[in-house]
Amino acid sequence: MTRGGTSKTSIFNVSRSAAAGTSFFTDLHALPSLVVFDLDNTIWTPELYQLRNIERSNRYPVAHKDVQLYPAAKDIIQQIKSGNYPGTKFAVASRTKSVDWAHDLLDQFELRDVFDYVEIFPGDKKQHFSNLKGVSGIDYSEMIFFDDNRDGKFGNCEPVSSLGVLSVHCPNGLSEYSIWMNALKHYQDWSSHKTPGTIIEWDNSISIIEVADPNKRLSGRVNSLTKRNGLDSFSLRQKKDVFFHFSALPDGDDVEEGDDSTFTISTDSRRGKDAAVNIELSKKDLENCVNMRVFSMNMPFAALLSNGYKTIETRNGTMFTPYPEGTKMLLHVGQRVYPDGDHHIDVMKSGGLEKDQIQALKSLPPGFSKGMAIAIVELGKTYETTLEQRCDPNFQRAVAAFGRDSGMRATEIKRVEYLKRGVEMPANGGVFKANIDRDVIPDGWLNCDNDNG
């Protein structure tokens, strides 16, 4: 491949907001000993895997042309170059598969001397941080980490925070300098207690995830059996999958999808990920189950739909197009809060709702929460819309979103009802299927014994 960087140009002119922030940091009594940045969609954009045309042309991406630094990243880098943080080390931790490109871009952007440590290789982020801890001698509790991916299959903030690193979720990258300022202010407060599992969310709020206790028995359900290199997938803590080896099963026990179990958590040294051990299986009573289709929505829209306010779901994809009117599905609540900038509140106010009414419609009843299937819905027709149609005030209120924020394909919700109790289950993308106890389905929704929606 031909290398893209043939010249270097100084691009770091500290912004007015960054200059004003410099004096702010001198007032902080606690700063992290190590600041770690993800690269793709955090320091720069786009993500390197998206540059397929460049890959096909057998060349390297060019800094400032094919790949751009985020504005706040420029300001932060300039401050580091100026020596404003003499007691702090800086590092990169990237899971990109485009390892050579990433290293080349660090040189093109003149960032090589900015970072004391560089960890760039595909795999698990925990391994990056294990390496950083080893080479730097800095404890996890003295680190702060910035990344655009929070949780799920490709999430980084959640697993890194479980190590005891304060993690900052910036889904739009370091686009605003306030992300940096707020994060260091939070670190000062956090350093007094250093609670593992702490995440600074995109809206500057704080979340604390449950960190697995290796001695605590957890419950889960076998989600899938991949039997790939003797490794299977297990539903863990209703949030994500954890893997297990056949060797972790009790002697003589066979395992099937849908089996319930209890287990403890250990670290799989071969993969650098959590693994289920000390497994005890309890076969699920499938005779009292119904297999239904499920789709997942994030808050607050999952609550707005379940509470009957949101009567139209819009998507740009074709997720609902294969299903005819009258199809029944379960509604699952995702772990995230959808960052719409609170536009849904403005839409709801336009219909005359007061603040307390809006809050009630955005809330789930006691016993229902994220990570659960909470309601059953009956789909109406699915049809394509124009932007003009989506901007109609009545349509916007039915969707709980402005027309410009809505997808082009609309699916009507004919009716919806809460389950008799919430059912914890992991989510998959699109429409997936799950076995659920019949006794949690509200009366009148199952038309026959084998009704699977």
C-alpha cells in the first residue's frame, strides 16, 4: 500500500473555550494519572472500517482529508503539547482492525509524542487496559477513559468501568470541549470514593453499573449454542451475553437453548472476557412457554409506547415490513436512553401536556425496567411516508418526534398492554424470538394454544 502522509502541517490553534478552561483545571485538586482515549469516532472521524473505497484503492487514508480530528480533540491535544498537565500521562486504546492505518494517522497528525502509551489491536478493551496498567504502573482507579461506544457487543465504556476506570461516554466523539471539562470535574468528585462501574453519560449524568462479584451466583438463560471452538453463549445479567466452555458444565449434563441456570463469573484468560463457571442447570418448562417475536426500544420511547401515548413507530430500515397487520410482538426495553435532545418533550408539550403528565408517560411502572420484556403489542399496517407527512403535528405527536427526526417507514401500533410482570432477557438486533411463560401474557392476547405472534 502507498502511505498517505507526505507532509505535516500544524493545525493546533487552541480555541477560546479551551483557553478559558485552562485556568479552570489549575483549580482542580485531583487530576487523573492516566487519560486514555479511543481513536475511531472519539479522537477522529470517521471510523477507519468505513473507509472501504480507500482500502479498495490500496492506499492509506490522508489526515485532514479522509480523516478529521474532532474540534475538542484538537484543543485537548494542544493543551497536552503545551505542557498543561505535567503530572498526567496520556494513552491510546483502540480495537480497530486497521492497525497500520491507525499508527500511520498518529504520525500524520503529529500525535506520536502526545501519547506516552499506545495500545492498538483488535480484541477486548480490557486487555488494552491490562497492558496499560502493567507498563505504566498506574492503578485503574487513577485512570479516566473516553470512548464513543458504551455497552453491548462493541461497547467499551461498560467493561472498562467494571475494572474501576472512570469512563466517559461520548457518542458523538470529542466534538465539544465541555465533554473534557465536565469529565475532569467529575473525576475530582469521583476520586474521593472511586466507585467501580461509574460512567459519565453523554448528557453529563452519572450511571453506576453493577460490577460482577466473582463469589455471587447469578441467574441466566442459554441464549444460543454456537459450539465454536467449544465456546457457547450464555445470557448474563439481562444486559449482555457471557460465554462458557463445555468444560464448565457439570459432568454428564447436556445443555440446550432455553435452559435456565445459575453460575459465577470468572475471567476467560484466552479471550480476556467474562466467562460463566460453576454452572448449575435447571431445564426450562417449555410446555408452559410460548415462543414470540420480540423487538427492543430504548427509553423514553419504550415507556411512551407502553403507556399508550406513542401509537406510531418509525424506522428507516425494513424491520417491520415482513409482518402483516395483526402480528403480535413483545416489547423489550434496551439498556440505553435514546439521545434525542429532549425533542420528544417539546412535541408532547405541543399537544397541551403538562410536565407531570409527560413525566408519567415517560416512566415505567414498579417492577418494570431496562433489560426486560415489558409489554405486548399488536402491529397495524406499515407504510412509507414523506417528510411532509411526518411533519404533520398530529403525526409528530403519535411518533413523539419531529418529522426530521423520524424514520421514513411508519408502523402503526393497534394496541398495547403491559405484561403481568416484567421478564428479564437479553436483546438482539432487529426482531428476534424468545420463549416466555404463558402466565405473564395478559388475558385475551393469545388466540390459540400455539399462537406465537
